[in-house]
Amino acid sequence: MDSTLPFAPPLALASLSGEADADWARSGATYAGAAFLGGIALDADSRAAARELVDRDRTEFLPDDPLAFVDRELEALADVPIQPAFNVRSATVDPIPAAADICRDRNALLEINAHCRQDELCAVGCGETLLRDGERLAGYVERAAETGATVGVKVRAEVPGVDLPTLARSLERAGADFVHVDAMDTESVVADVVDATDLFVIANNGVRDDETVREYVEYGADAVSVGRPSDDPVVLERVADAVERHLGAAARR
């Protein structure tokens, strides 16, 4: 791929709702080159949806001021040897540039969430719903990229009616630098996205060991990310070793 992102090794910690904060990122810095904090709901509708998720016992970040929370968590990582990033949710484009400004000023990546599939989030038009509204999602990317921030999108495979390679090309034209692909059970979709764009491609889902890292690398992924076990040092060490084996010089850049 032509695009690069400023993190090595090319192993990322994927965001975990209500768990992926600065302390979480600090704990994983021994193994990973990047940490995607969040997700954080930015606007009124996405925050209302997040409160509904909390009401049914899901863990969510719900600070009084979400933008101040983003800034504070990134500031806490200023002395940590890891590339910070923030996964943001919004049902409207309005708060996206402000979040991008913070990420730019904190040398962090901004990741727009087009991934979460909870009914409450989809009902207000964010998360996975954005995959089916590519024009609106591209608008989010364009507004964020205009700030000078490094911008990407977290996407999900196996969404009916959504062609990820075509969508990725649209996001690239809008100014995206990377795409973070939850491949679900269709790992080969990573190759399709790699072939379609010059975006930096981070492969996610089931990254646990040498075999899973090797598979994604063979499909052309520039980096891999660990989701649920991102707080498990045994898994992280195993994956970090596999990244070193299969991504070689990129792992030591």
C-alpha cells in the first residue's frame, strides 16, 4: 500500500465501549503501536442512544462534555509511547470537525465510527447505519479531513447492500487516510479493500495468534488490531510476536 500511518509496530488496540480510555491504552503500550480510545458519543442523539445502552447494562462513556473528555484522555497519553486515536460516534456531522481539531492538536488519529450495530445507535443514524448512507459518511470524512487531522473510518463487513471496496474508494476521495475493517467471518474482504484503494488498511476480528495475523497479512493488511482481548497481556504478546514475524521491517519502523 502507498499510505502509511505513524505507528509501529503495526498492531493496534481496537476501541471497547466504556473501557478504552487512557489507562487502557497505557497498559497496552508495551505491545501495540496504536490505541483507538472510545467510542465516544458526541451529539445529543448518539448520547441519548448511549444512555439507553447503559440502561440495559452495557458499559459506555458518558461524560458531561464529550469533547473535553477526548482532549483530557489524549493529554493523559502525551508521555506514553503509543500512537493515540479516538473512535467517535455521531448522528450528525456538526461535532465531527471539533473532535478532529482536538485529535490534530494532540497528534492523534480520528476514527469515525460506522461500525457499532446496536439497535439504539442505528435508530438515530450513527454506527453501522452510516455504511448504508455512504454520501453522509463521506461528508463526515471530508469535514474532518479539512481540519488537517489524520482521519479514518471503522467499518464492518457482511452488512447487506454495502459494498466495502466501493465505499472505501468513496471515503478515500473524501480525504480518509485509513480504514479499519472488522472482517467478521469474511476475512478475504480485507484483500478486496486493499486492492480497491491506497488507504492504510487495519484488519480486525479474531486477531489472536500467529495464524490469524498471517492470514490478514496475506490478504494485504498494513496492520492488525486486537479487540476484546486487548487487556490480556498473554494475547497481546502472542500477537505482537506474530506481527514481528509477518510484517517484519514495518513492525520495527
